[in-house]
Amino acid sequence: MILTITYEGSHTQDLGYLLYKHPDKIQSFALSYGKAWVCYPEVSDQRTTVALILDLNPIELARGKLGSKDGGLFDYVNDRPYVASSFMSTAITRIFGTAMTGRCDARQELADSALHLTACVHMLQDNHNQDLAKEIFEPLGYTVRTERILLDETFPEWGESPYINLIISGAVRLSDLLKHLYVLIPVFDRNKHYYVSEDEIDKLLSHGEGWLSDHPAREKIIYRYLSQKKSYAHKAISRFEELEEAENPEITEKQEIPESPKKSLNQLRMERVLEEVLKSGASSVIDLGCGECRLTSLLLDQPQIKKITACDVSVRELEKAAKRLHYDRMPEYRKKKLTLMQASLTYQDQRFAGFDCACVVEVIEHIEKLRIPAFERILFEFAQPRTVILTTPNREYNTNYEFLNDQLRHEDHRFEWTREEFQAWTVHVCEKFHYTCEIAGIGEADPVTGTPTQIGVFQKCE
């Protein structure tokens, strides 16, 4: 597994200062999955090349240290020692970590400068996606070239290899190049060699700062980097959107008002639900499946709302919600309005009763279909709020998300309704429990697939 970086210009041996690796030495590094070397196969005043070489030990990979899961012969005979993957990204941070920060005490001016750099990543798996490399790297200003060979020259009928040698070049700071490689190499080979947790979102935000938020393939990069974990991808996208909003300067009366930034779907959803709550005239609201209490936070600011109960089955989510709401130092008048409650939506609970309005925002799709009848009875028969506001994804719209196709939007979703299926369910509920319902959409509408979110506003018949 090989990565080379070439610096062309004048005094190019200073690349050693930027990387904190002397051009006259061959340095070795012990890693948990093998060994790495840094050497300089080419050194001159006009052109210097550094090489990072990884030698992975298949036996170490098969001993369970790195989550071997396929078993059998695959654990010992596979492409992991040769294909550029998350192993390379980990090695970049371990061996070139200081260079990634952009700090260089000996040549800081050079570290802050755009240099003519060329990086070659050998054996990158693109699975014959001819456009992927250009789609990912060209928006960052690189000239992109790829080399592909036959699987076996002796048997040309086997076709071309699913691996490429990727060569990118451009005027770029070394620290930025390393960050780009760190994030984007796993975009090609999506199987990370370690357990992917929410900590990966923080790494992505850190190394993607200043370039990923504006990348036209941002969602694809995030989804692939996070090993196709849709829940993490959605959280990462939301975090980027929140950072973008936070970076927008406040507008004063003397400033020219710029075009409003595009709101995220989650923002649009919360604003619409809040609007419907206030329109209903409710003074008491229960937020069922409240999660981190984003809706509850908005409701607390409304003078019309005198009583709010936020309910979730997860104690951990409620703890995060309390932290997000600063419950420990919340003013007493706000604290009196709010109750945080742990409960399941599929078991009858007297505490659900007595509210003017119940909000069920992006929750029903997390319930097993066989438990939906129980949920219906608990909400519409036993609790009987005057108004129920329920949102859920429109499955038809998923084809508009490149990384979803016809898949569900969240790994914890048990199902997702089409518009016709959602309408049929609302008709069933209204007939059985004596409600009326108005259905609408939230988010930018596609002429064929509709809006990304569907909302139903139920009103109890007198």
C-alpha cells in the first residue's frame, strides 16, 4: 500500500521540514496492523518525492484485533494489504499528524503557502466507477488522472481491474492535501477497519473544515466516509448545516439584507409543526418521541404554551435533551412548564392523557409495523388529544438522495410510507377513532416524487 507526494518548484527538499521527516533517512513505524515506512525515492532542489509505504500483516488482521467478520479463508487471503483504504488514512494521521495541522516551526511561511504538489494513491478501489475520482477531487481544484490495468494480462477476457492508481495535482497547501486524502480515501473503499462510532462525525467535521461543506458531492462523501451508516450521515449533514448557520453574521438594519440561506429539512419540519401547534390553539403539548428536544425547545419559547411534556423511550436521549436544554440552570418559570418523561409509545400510559395537542415528529417509522395498531389505540383512543400532528418520511422522495436510492433513510426505520400509503393510514385512523385529518408536504417538492416529509394534522371530531 503506497502513497507518494511530489513537490515541484524551488528548494523542494524543504518538504522534509513540512513533514518532519528528514529526506536522508528511512524511518519505520510500528502499527497495530503491521508496519509503515517513510522514505524519499527522489530528492533534488527542483523535485522531491516522499513515499509512505504500509505493510499490513494478514495474520494480525485475522486475529480479531480489527473486527474480522467474514471468517474462513478470506481472513487470510484478501486484498487488504494492498488496497488503499482506511488503513492509509489512519497512517497519515499517525505519521504526518503535525503536517496536517499546518504547523511548521522551521518553515511556517512555506506551510501556509500553496505549493505545486502531486499525490499518487496506488491501488484505490473504485469498482469501475469511471467518474468517481473526478467527481470527488476536481471540485477541490485538482487535476485528476487515473491509471487502470487488466486483472491479469494472461487472461484479458477477465476484464479490467476494479482498482486504479489515482494521480491528483494542483496548487495546494500540504496540510489541505493531507486532510483531503485522509477523508476521501475511505470514500472509495468504504469498509473501515475499525468500529465506526459517532466520534467519526467529529473527525469528519475537523478534517473537512473549510472545504467539505461547499463540496457538490458532500452528501455522498459523508455517507461513504461513515461506512454507509445513514443515521450518522444525517447527523453529520445536520452538524455541517448548523455550523453554516452559526457562521452567518447577524444582519443589522444598516446592512444590505442578503438572500436567506437555504433552511435544512429539519428546520422546515420543526417550524411547520410549531406553526400547526400554535394554529390549533393548544396550551398543553406532549412531544412523543422527543429525541434531543428540538421541538420542545421551540415550544418553550411560546407564551401560548403553558405545559410541555417531552417523552422518549430512551433514557440516554432524555439525558442528552436535558443537557441541550440546559435544564440544570433553566429559569424557574421555564422549568415549571417542562416535564421530561421516559415511556414507550406502544404501552398504555395514563400520563399521555390530558393534553390539547400531541406531536409525533419522525417517530412512527421507528415502530415495528405489527405494533402500529397498539400505537394507534394508545394515542387516538386512550390519550385522545384534541389535535395530533404527525410527520413521517415520504419514501417516494428517497430516489432524490443519491446515497439512498430506494433504501430507507435511517438504519433504525422499520418502514417508510409512500404518499398513497400514508393517506390510506390516516383514513383508517380517522374512521376508527373519529378524527379528521389534513395532509400536506414539508420541504422542496419534486414534481414526480413529492416532498421529502409528509405531515398529517388530525383533529378530534366533536
